[in-house]
Amino acid sequence: MHRLNCERYPCHFPDQDCTFCFCPFYPCFEPRTGGRFEDEIWSCERCTVIHREDVAEMVMDSLMQGEALDDIWKKVAKLL
């Protein structure tokens, strides 16, 4: 799902899933996502993980089932 009228679209890549405009895992400190430190601040600029349709759907389903963020992140990390 994406909002074509969003002033930031696409913030990562065309046709991204925008279910999560802001990542629920920030800051993950996981360099495999493409994230990195810039001036001592974690930057997600190169991360596209939460905007993948399969990941966004899995995260939303897990949240709706009441799973803890730490447990959901473990599932996401396996996909990296």
C-alpha cells in the first residue's frame, strides 16, 4: 500500500509498501539492513526492509496478534 500524494513518496524506492511510514524497530542497529551511523545518529536512509510488502504484512499481522516487537524483529532479521 502506498500513498502517491505523500510529499515524501517514494522515500526509499518506487512502489514501496508504506504501511509503516516510520519503522517500529528504530533504531535497530542492524547494518545488514543498510542502516549505519552518521555523526553518531543511526540512519535508515538505505534500509528498505520495512517497505517490502512481505515484511510489512508479516509485521502488521504479528502486531495485530499482540506479539512483542522484540519477537517480531527476530522474524524480520531472519529475512535479511
